[in-house]
Amino acid sequence: MTDRAIAVVRAGALTTIQDLGRTGHAHLGVPRAGALDQPAHRLANRLVGNPASAAALETTLDGCAIRVRRAVTAAVTGAPCPVTVDRRPAPWGAPVRVRAGSVLAVGAASHGVRSYVAFAGGVAVEPVLGSRSADLLSGIGPAPLADGAVLPLGVPYAPPSGTDVLPCPGPPRELVLPVVLGPRDDWFTTGAVRTLATGGYVVSSASNRIGLRTEGPPLERAKDGELPSEGMVLGAVQVPPDGRPLLFLADHPTTGGYPVVGVVPERHLAAAAQAVPGTPVRFLPRRA
């Protein structure tokens, strides 16, 4: 095996390989997947000289540790966390040169949920349907990382970024989500829309890459029964039988039968990817 590779020393709670996702396959029942915090993913790639589309690692809460087989430039972005190389402090949010045989360790997020680890050349696992992203709902793409796994790296694309300081918004203290009402807001009472706007929701610990679940008052239905399955989009706010809004993220199903009260525009979803359980959620419903 080539020495242009990395070995997983500690996989962490959930570390997956992600790029910008596999688009154009929803008609086959395949969601986009891809990095949940795409701005952080793009930044990590930029710092090591990769194109935005290169695959990187997405960690969840407690980071990971990686041994490199050949000297490589790496960068960690997303949720702020301690970074070390061979147990010596290294910068977060900046290029780091890691010598052959050294271990790059990404610690637990100090706030936020997901950190991104990019390597010059990108993680070069075999693409599936045009993407190297792991999709936890469908099982398409590479499996979540396990201790001892060895992953190939590609050939570096360009020199690392020379930028000294780059803007990177921190995880939200309050998650503010504009919601464009529809297509099934008529399945809910007028009072339910007011509840959505004023209900004082918080992020549930049951959230994952499929969706951000909330805790708070249920939305009152104006219609009984359920819909035939219909298409689901990224950012859809579906309301399951318990009445609590569920925001669909990258690994969402492509169809569903529970009514969608509205859709959150994609540019607001990166903040949702970094919202820890208990974070206050404020929905801002509006008409299209």
C-alpha cells in the first residue's frame, strides 16, 4: 500500500468522511449527504490547498486521532477544539505540517458539535455515485471510521493557504431559523404557526446527521390522518406525530408522509449542524 495514507488511532464517537455530497440522485431515493457545516468544511480544504470538493473528516463531539504515513499538511476547523501533534499543542483553524509517523489528535469540542479535519490531497477513498461522502441513513459511501482503519490520501493540489486570519463564526448560543411556510402549513392551525414562532424550543439530544430534533410544545394539527409519501428536501421542517418540529439535515430521507410546515433556507443549516443539545431554537416563520 502507498505511504500516502493515514491510519485511524482513535475514531471517536462518530467520525465520517464527507465532501460536498452527491447531488442529482434524489429521484433514486439517494439524499445528498455531505458535510453538515459546509462553510467549515470548505475552509479546512482551503487552508491545506485543496479544492472545496475534496473529502475531509467530520468529527462529532469528541474528535479523533490520526497517524500520518507521509508528511502532510492538515487543518482543523468547525467546532473549536484542542489540536495536538505528538501531544504538543498545534493551532486550530490554520495549516499544520505533520511529519511522517506523527499523530494528529483532535480533542473534544469546547463548544459546538462537529469539527473538520482536512489533509492536503484529500481523503481519496473510492467515490460512490460521484461522492466520497458517508450517508448514515442509506448506508451509501464509506463506513464511519473505526480504530485501525487506513485511508488513502490524494496528491496535494496546491500550496497551503497563506492567509493569517480567516473569519469563522462560532457555534450559536441561540439557533435562529427562518422558515418559509409550506407546502403543508395548511395542515396546522393558525395557533400552531404562532406556537412555532414563540414556543421556546431547544435542540434535542436525539438529533443526528439525519435531522435536528427539538423539544418544546407540539404544533396543533388542523387535519387528521397522514399524507401519502411525498418528496422531502434539505431544510424541510417536518412535524411527526409527537408534534415537535424536526429539521432535516444532509442525510435526510428523500420521501416522507408527515406534513412539512415549512423549509429553512440552506444557508442557515451550518449553524444547525453546530447546535449542541439544549441550545435555544427560535423559528421565524414567513410566507414565501
